[in-house]
Amino acid sequence: MQLVGRLHLDLYNSIQTGQLTEKAAEALDVSTNELHQTIDRLTSALESYRAERLEAMKPRQAEKKQLSEAERKAAVTFLKSPHLLERTKQAIAESGLIGEETNSLIAYLTYTSRKRHTPLHLMCLGASGTGKTWLQEKVSELMPEEDKLEITTLSSNAFYYFGREELKHKLLLIEDLDGAESVLYPLRELQSKRRISKTVTLKDNKGNLKTVTLNVEGPVCVSGCTTREQLYEDNANRCILLYMDNSPEQDKKIMDYQRKLSAGQIDQSQERKVQEQIKNVQRILKPITVKNPYATFLQLPEAIFKPRRTMLLLLLFTETITYYHQYQRELKTDTDTGEQYIESTPEDIEAAFRLLETTLLKKSDELNDACRNFFERLKAYLKAQDTEAFYAKEIRSAFRLSPSSLKRYLYELERMGYIKITRGNRYKGFEYKVSSWNDMETLQGNTHALITEVLAQIKQTAVARSSGVAQAINGPLKSKKISEKAAVAHES
């Protein structure tokens, strides 16, 4: 029996292939020239096979759908609806998303911002089983397939190997941020700088090592879900935060829908039809510059943490609402630069404040959402019992909480000064007393008063501008109107 020799061989190494051909020529009694040609053909075949395999492994990009005239007309009609945001909220519900009316509209507008130069980002927060992933999935079903990329897990270097413009103006959907911890840094860079780069060493076709810079350009819109807000604080600061509705009423809505779906009482074909209609609406939105002439009037509550980033989120969200109304807005041209743009209206700003009011409150609250919900529930319980003091055992029994969750909430509330220990010990249990009863009401009142004041000032300025009394906020107006035929809504 003849033994077969095995060895490591680098086909790009001329010394190794030379030694192989000499030994093989001697053993097989053939010319070295013929063996050189055979190895060259083998190398070429392997290169072709590798290229084919790499190409096959690439995710196939969905082709952009070409709309028919009827589809385009229906989409334009939708975008010209008198109360567009309410009409959109209704369409989202008709597409199969139950409840979460405000959260779903915020998510929809955030995903719409992917088409802009400065997109927004979203983070869905809530306990396990509260519908974070479900909301993200249902709203993303309203986005065209060619504009989104769904991610379950990624390696730390995966983002750097996308094509240079493969992610540009894409919606990146991360099902669970816990499964993407290794890519949080490049994600933050994509969100902030709208581009990432990495220098690596690669072999060329001759086997030589070369230094190559990999560049991936944005902008991108990033949406993710997590139960751990504090763990992803750096990413959360760049995002609009959505807190899921875990009320009994929302539970009832979901369970009613599930029962009807199981009984065959839900027309899923109609839901898919609505989804396709909204996708077509997204496809006809065009790139257009948005200017907010009232931006200098916007203010935030003093209690808000990290006000710089929060202000930027508010401004960008307002611009996104304006952008979504582009088929209803007059196209203007800057006489100095020739740039065409549309302007935000007081109604856009009012809608932005109305939708983001809860988010602004959460960003002003030093308690996280779960702890705040527990504290408000605790105060309501104590008021109903007509008492200010309580024991942990009593609350755990009444609220049906796990010992670890209750311990965490009480520790946080005591540390922040919302409750205090009045008596007791670790063996018999401590008696607690609430020391802050109206903090949330005060915060809500201050926030609402500020928003009302800002909106009143903006509306007063808008009346002055429309009557020709006022000049532009930073000097004389430098724009001219163009005919309605040239407006965005009439462009083909």
C-alpha cells in the first residue's frame, strides 16, 4: 500500500510551488513545465470558486419597485390628506399594529427620517414580553424592503465589510441589543459621524500583505430593542426612547386581537394591502432640505438631562414631520444659494411636542421607567389605604412582585430620597415612608407650561411673518416663492 504525503501549501508562494513541482515531476516522471501549468490552472480555478462563494454569501439587495401610475397617484393622494399624521396613525392600526398609537407613529416618523441627511434613531425599552420587538417589527413592515436591513447578531468587525454605500440611507433593525454588544461602538460612530473606517492588513493576489482602509458611509437610521436602558446609555443618548405600554388595557387589546386572529376573524390580506400602500408612500418621498424658521424659539425643561442631544432630537423630529408633509408644503428657493427647501410650520412644532412630551418627561426624570411606574403605583396604593407608611412584605403581596425586583426598587427610591426608613430592622423588616408625593405632577406641570408658552410665542411670530410685519429671525428674508406647479407636491 502506497502512503500518501500531505503538506501545507501556499499556492501564492513561488518557493513552495517550485519545490512541489520538482518533487512531483520526479515522482510522476513528467516535465516540470507541465506541472507548473497545471498548478496555475488549479490556482485560477480555486480563485474563481472562492469569488463565486463570496458572491453567493452576500445578502441579495431587494430591487427597488417601480410604481404604476395608479399606485403613484394613490400614494400622492395619501400624502395630501388634510390631517396626514392622524391618517397615518389610522393606516398603521389598519396594518395590524394593535394599540401603541403614539409610539407607533413616533417609530414610523423616525424610520421615515432614514431618507434625510440627518436621520433619527430609535430605542424601544420595556420588560420582557411587553411588545418591544413586536412594535419594531410591525412598523418596519411599512418600510420598503430595499431600504431596510434586519440584524439578529453581528461580529465586532462585520460593519466594516459592508460595501462603501451599502448602508447609505438604510434602516438598520436590531432585534435585541444584547445580541449586538460587540458592534455598539461602530453603531454609535455611524449615528454620530455618519461614517466609519478601519485600517486592516489583507493579502493581494500575489500573496503580499497590504494595508487597506475600509470605509462605510451613512447616514443610517438605527432601531433596537432592549430591557436594559442603563447598560446602553451611550447609545440611548443618541436615540428617541420609546417606553412600551404594559397597561392591562393594552394587554386586553392584544389578547382580543390574538383570539380574533385564531378564529379567522382578521382579514390579513387587507392588512398586507395597507402595508403595501404605505410602502409606496415611502417610495415617493423625495430628498428635500427642511428649514425651521422658528427653531430659535424652542426650549427644553431645565430638568432635562443632557439637554444638547435632547434639543437636537427635538429639532430633527420637527424637521422630519415637515419632510413627511412635503407634498403639502410650498417649495421655496434661497436667492443667495439657489437651494430649494420647505419650511416647518407652527403645526409641525406642536405635533412634535405633543408626540414627544412623554419622551421629554422621561429624559427629565432621574428614575428609570420601571422604577417610576412602581413609585407611581405605590403612591396610588398608599393614598387608597389612607396611609403614608408601608412595609416591603405588604407591598410585595399587594403588587405580586418578586423579592429581587422589590428590593431593587426600594433601594433606588431610598437612594434618590423619594422614600425613607422610619423604623424597624433587617430581621423584622423596615417601615418605609414616602417623602416625595408630587414630584411627577410638578415635572409634568412645568413641562406642559413651558410647551404652551413656546407654542404661543411661535404662533404669534407666525402671524406676524404671514402679515409681512416680521422679518426672518436672523435677518431679512432671503427666499422667494415659486409657482404652485413647481412645488414638491406637483413634481413628477
